[in-house]
Amino acid sequence: RAYYDLFDLPSSHNVIFDLWYELGMAGVCVFVVAVIAAALLVSQLPRPARFTGMIVFLAFVVELSVDHRIWLSWVQGALVFAAGAVALVARSAATNQEEAR
């Protein structure tokens, strides 16, 4: 049977409502804690990486506030790719700081 023949559930086009619908209040609470933890992590990055990390973080939050497709593999892949880019910038900034000493 083809995937496209399956019944498509209605979606809220907002990650908070989608998580609430699928996982209940516990899912929303876990998501909020994860967003706060990610914001704190980004705020602790070295200065050049902090800017890059904040741009990625804000893009992620804006995208999920108007869409619900966190479960699609390409969205997860884009998030992992962006997080990897931020990690590379942070590593480069840390290396540059060590060399400057």
C-alpha cells in the first residue's frame, strides 16, 4: 500500500498545539524545558558562536511557531546540520582564543 493513500490527520500548524494533541501536557512541558535549555546553552557559547547559535535558535523557534513538521526527517536533519555548524563555529572560536593567549 502506498504511503500517500494513508489518512492524513489534521494538524494545528503550530508545534505547541501539535505536541499537546499528540503527547499531552507532558510533551509540551518537555518541549518548553528543552527550548529553555537550548537558549541557556546558546547564551554560554563564545561570542562569535553565540551570534550564529542565536540566529539558528531564533529561526528554529519561528519555524516551529508557524509550522508543525518537527517529525519530518528533513526538518530534523536541517536542525542537526545547523547545530553542527554552530558547534564548528564554537570550536573555531575556542581555538582562536587559545592561540591568542
